[in-house]
Amino acid sequence: MLPAQHRQQLTAFQKGQIEGRRHTMSHAGVGRELGIPRRTITSFLSRFDEHGTIENLPRPGAPRKTSAAGDRYIVRTAESETRLPLAELRVQINEDVSEQTIRRRLHEAGIQKWRAVNRPLLSKKHAAQRLEWAREHRTWTREDWAKVAWSDESAIQKDSDSHVQWVFRRQTKDEKYACKNIRGKSRDGTVFQMIWACFVGDKLGPIVFVDGKVNSDVYIDVLAKEFIPFIDALNADGTSDVVFQRDNASPHTARKTAQFLTDVGHEHHFSVMHSPPNSPDMNPIENLWAHLKTELHRRYPDTKYIRGSPATVRGVLKARLLDVWWTIGEEVLNSLIDSMPCRVKALIAAKGWYTRF
């Protein structure tokens, strides 16, 4: 829209005069001669060429309730206070507009409410440690990462399928709560089986079923009975200089555990990598757990309906998990190893904070 005072000045020109000046003088020159901003001259000429008049044409619908500056303020406030509910955002911007208007302005800027991503809570110290770790490993190649023994524990529930179920229904309470549209969750769904497992490159390590709490003694026993024989088998097969990754769980970092790993590491030819704190995004076995759970429920869709005592449920879970684990293909493991340089690069770009992995 042209300012009123500029519109009055410009209406004194006839079309012939405008055309003559257009061809002999730049828009900036015309603006300087008339004391009018160049942008106003350009807008005038474009409007005159298109409509034959410089007057604003009638606009459909109600006039816009917010100014351009007001729109920018709404967007800036939403971007800086991302957790604000819409009602509180309306109070904070102090504009006499409805929540629906604010929602439309944000939508125009490509902003809408999304479910917050769940990640382990990071402090500035954690971020600094993560960034330092990433910089130390920024030059590692795919071949370097293929020699890392990735390991961890996971609790597998009988209804641990993470897939969201969608149903076709009408938007009524009767259909919303109809039996056919409910994803049932049994009271004993919290019965779980704890497992420990590892992999190196495209080679699966053992899967171990742990009954009870994992403390340093249990963890050392698992390493001695399962991990060390696996390392020996890798050495015999020509895979040497393996790097054992461990996270910062207390059984993994206990003094007793550290001494055990130091002692057996020299004998069985592997070293230990200390992972940064709160960094499951830098351990691809976390993605392997997700794959394992998905495949468990894909191949055995009745898993969530297993009946019986906790011991019975765990027995069925063990048999099925064992079957699924040993059918995980090399392509799955290779894709996880391939992702490691990208993970490190993303962590450096995020300066140690959250990544998409």
C-alpha cells in the first residue's frame, strides 16, 4: 500500500510524463527528484501498469488484524518461547487478536505445535564432554568404527511394540472407545526380560538373558562368560584390535569393572572406549534394540497377548528373542556402522547438544 502523502504527490503525474521519466531516469532518480522513496516509485509504476490506477483495489474478506511488525513479533516470541501454550503466547504478545489469528500467523510462517522429542537431559557440562568426544573421533573412518564392540542392556516387555496404531473411525465418542478401535494394554504388560548383547561390524555377538538386577558383579560375569569368548573368536577369525565401547551406567564404570576390563583387555587384545555421558545417540546398538522389538512383534504378533505367570511370559520372550536376534542380517548392522561418521559430524554441528540420531 502506498502512503497517503506519496499517493497525493504521485497523482499529479500524467501517464505520459511517467512513461517519459521511466525511460530517461531510474526509479531512484525519480525518487530523489520528488523526495519519495525508490520503493514507492517502483510500487506505483507496477500498480499503474497492472491496473491503470494507483488506488488500492478492494480486498476480499475482513481486513487483516495484525501488522507486518506484529506478525514478526508473534513469530519471534513463538520461536524463543517454544513451550508456551497458545493461550499464554496470546497474553505475552499483548495483541487484541484471537488464538485462531495467532495460529494462522504462525502457520503462515511454517510454525505449528509438534510433540517434543524425548532425549536424555543434557547439561552444559554434558554437551562439552560430548563435543570433546566427537572431536576426538572426527577423523575415524568407517573401517575404524567397524572394529568397535557396541554393547548395552535393554528391558524387553511383551507389549514393547513402539509402532503407533491408526484406525479408521468417525469423530464421535462412541466410535473412539469402541472395542475394535482400542489398542489394549494388559495389566501384566510391564513384565519384562532384561537382555545384554553386542555386535562388532557386521558380526552379531551373543545375546544374554539376565534375571534380576544388573550390578557390577553380574555385568563382569556376563563379560567373562560371553564377551571374552566372542572376542577370542573374532581374533581367531582375523578381526584384531577391537575397541570395547561402554556407556556410563554405574555397573559399567564401577572400579571393579574397570579393573577387570584392564586385566582382560591386555590378554585378549582389545581396548576400551569411554563414551560421553547421556549419549545413546552415539551408540548404534540403541537402534538395534528398536529393530529387535519391531521384528519381535512383526514375526510374533501375539507376543503382547502371552498369558501365564511372569516366569512363563519371560520364558516365551526368551525363546522368541533368541530366534529374532540370530536372524538379524548383515545389512542391518552395516547400515548402523555406516551411520557413525554422520553421527559424529552431527554432534559437532550441534556443539555437543541434541542430534537427530
